Amino acid sequence: MGSVSVRAIVLAAGKGTRMKSARPKVLHELCGRPMLWWVLNALRRTGVDEPIVVTNPELDLLLGELDAPTVVQAEQLGTGHAVRIALDALEPRDGLLVVAYGDMPLVDASIFEDVLAAVDPDAGTALALVTARMPLPSNFGRIVRSGPSTGSGSVRRIVEAKDCDPEQLAIDEMNAGIYAFDERALREAIAQVSNDNVQGEYYLTDTIELLLRAGRRVAPVPVVDYRSVLGVNDRVELANAAAILNRRLCEEHMRAGVTIIDPATTYLDAELRIGADTVVFPGTRIGGFTRIGASCEIGPHTRLSNALIADDVCITESVILDSTIGPRTKIGPYAHVRAGAYLGADVKLGNFVEIKKSDLGDDVKANHLAYIGDATVGPRTNYGAGAITCNYDGTRKNRTTIGADAFIGTNNSLVAPITIGDGAMTGAGAVVIRDVPAGDKQVGNPARSIAKSPREG
Ligand code: UD1
Ligand code: CA
């Protein structure tokens, strides 16, 4: 873009009433990110200066995590009014200004690049705007041109669907709502926009006629696929847009070497990293800031959120949240690993095993029906079926420390705080209430403990 200043305004102050939601429309999520994030992200990738967002007072309070400068439009008097408010907040500059709407999550950087390439203040083109041929009926503003048929001749003006006569309603070339302006020309024009229309709003689109009257040119930039500029107005459109974005994300990963068996039932968040030759099986949802290594098998029916997963890991029909998994570890089916668990290399977790806030060394095995919470388990320890860390005494969470090469018997209750030494062994069914020294094999072992088994009399 050279040295020309390029700034951007994103309009997001509308109420979005058709969402029927307590939450502002542009904060509804698609693939793990708010609708508005998608537009801002595409603009940032285009290389524009930090976009400024026009919000309403409610939305403004909730925008924190999006980390964009905002200007509040107290009353929604129309897109032209919203742009005027943003311009008032910006120091005037010679340069280009992109205007986009916050409810268009499918627009990608290439569309912004195309519209910016078409505006040329020095050659008298003060505005370039994206247009799209769409099936009728449609609520989009119609592109009225000078030519005898749709799409021919130069752009004369945009008529909002609500202001159209029947002939204009039949036009199938629409205003996508993506503009690149010569900022100086826009400032002059926006000051003259009136609200003399069916909705009594100040329309940004009325700047077209004003610019033409001032002797400037307006360049249309048609898109090939109208679906890339569809807005989201209700939850049906939200689901459709999310499906398109999800498909795009799946395709990006597939092109980068990930096998996704069924993209239609694989749900990915934006900004994931997945290594080559990893296979994702159906019914799997991968979200947050998850990173997955190479040659893993993930799914089917698995949920990963904020998971750091090394290479060659196999996770099937399980849930992993906020946890780290070492290489070659095998998890599932039906395991639940959460809240800052850390699993080393070659760990094996079988069915109905829950790990919470615990550190498992390399080669630890917990193959069946177990709970490990607030614990450290040393390498190579075998944690028997049905064994439970009793980590909560009703008031406090207490830690369990198990050494290396230990053997925790089936159906043990390890009453924390407690330490089980390296190489120690506990017998089946033991309720372990005192520390077990390293190498000890007495606790709960019927053959060796003081309490004799009934048969021994
Ligand atoms: C607008 C365009 C229409 C275009 C369509 C594409 C105008 C006048 N019309 O119509 O030509 O085909 O988008 O989707 O621009 N907003 C504010 N403040 C306001 C009003 C709106 O910030 O006072 C924001 C909304 O939050 C929304 C965007 O501007 O993100 C567009 O407003 P909306 O009311 O949805 O306009 P449309 O009727 O869809
Ligand atoms: Ca809209």
C-alpha cells in the first residue's frame, strides 16, 4: 500500500434486533471468535492502520477483549451518521479510508485489498465500493447504474430496498457494504447527507450522488461469489456463516497436511495449530488456543479446548481442557483431563479416568475408572482400576504425591494430603490414610498386613 495512509472504520452500533438476544449481535461467536473479530482480523491482515469501531453505549462496555479503539454512537441515526461520528473522532488526513460493517464475518482480506486497489484520489476516483449479484428477493441496497442492463454503465447511486420502486427492486446487483473512500472527499460529502428517506436515517450510501455531483468518480468492484459478503442478521444466518467459516478453516488445515475425515462434523476455532499427518475423526471440536503436534489421532467425538498436545498422541472419545499432553500418550475412550493437568510422554489413560490439576510423569498408566486430582504421579507408576485421590476434605483441596515406579492397587482411596514413596505398592481396596514409605508393600495388602483375611481366621 506504499506510503499512503489507510485507515478503517467499522460500523457496529446497530441494535441487531433480529438476533432476539440479550447480547449485542456483533459479539455472537463464529468458530470461537466474536463476529466483529472476523472483520477486524481481515482488516488487520490487509495492513490498514488500527480500525476504529463505532459502537453503541452497551456494546462499548463489552468490547474489552477485542482491543480496538471505539467511538460511541449514542443514537443510531443511520450509517452516514455513524461514519460522521467516527470521522469527528479522527484527525483529518490525506489518504484512504475503508468503511465496513461489523456484521460481515465472511469478508476476507482479499476483498479489502481489491476495493483499496480500485480507489484512486489522484485520478479522480473518490470511492470504490464492492457490489455483488444476488438472488432476489433481497434486502440489500440496489446499485443503480447508467447502463441499459444490470451491471452495465457507471454507478449512479444506491437505493435502499425499503426506498425502491418495483423497477429498482428487480435490480440484482447489490451494495455489499464495503467501501474505500478518499478521506477528504468523504468528509466533504458526509456533511451534506440528509435523512430524507423512508427510514428517516442518514445513509452513508447517499455520499455517492454527492461525490458524483462534485465531479468525482465512483468505481464498482464486483465480487465473484456473493456469499462472501452476506451479512448476519439472525441466528439462521449466524449458523450459515459459521458453517462457511468452519469449512474454510478445515480446508486451510487440510491444505497444510492435516487429514480431516469429515469437515461437516469437525468444529474448529480460528487460529489453531495442527501438525502435518494428524488425523481428525468425526464429531470433534477443537477450540481455544489449542496446539496439536504432528501425526496425532484426534477423535472421533472428542473435545479439546486450550490443549497443548505433542506429536504422535492418540485421543479418542475424550475431553481435554486447559491441559498439556506429552508425546505418544494415549487417551480414551471416555477420559476427562482438565484444569491444568500435565501428562508426560507415553502416558496411558483408559476409560472413565479423570485427571484434574495433576502432573503425571512419563509412562504412567491409569487404565480404568480412576480419579487423579491435585496430585503428582512419578514416572512408570501404575494407578489401579477404581483408585481415587480423596483430594477434598470439605474445606480444602489437598495434594497427593506418588513417587516413581509405584503401584496403586485397585479401588484404593488415597486420603490427601498424602505421600506414597518410589516403588511402593498398595493392596486392593486399601483406604490409605498415612504416608507410605518408598519400597513399602504392606499397606492394604491382605497377604502381608496385620489384619488377616477372613480365610486365615
Ligand atoms: C446497509 C446498506 C445497504 C447494504 C447493506 C449490506 C446503508 C444505508 N445501507 O443496509 O446498502 O446493501 O448494508 O449489508 O448503509 N450501523 C451503525 N449505526 C447506525 C446504523 C447502522 O453503526 O446508526 C451499523 C450496523 O450496526 C451495521 C451496519 O451499520 O453493522 C449496517 O447497518 P444496517 O442497519 O444493518 O444496514 P442495512 O439496512 O443492512
Ligand atoms: Ca445489515
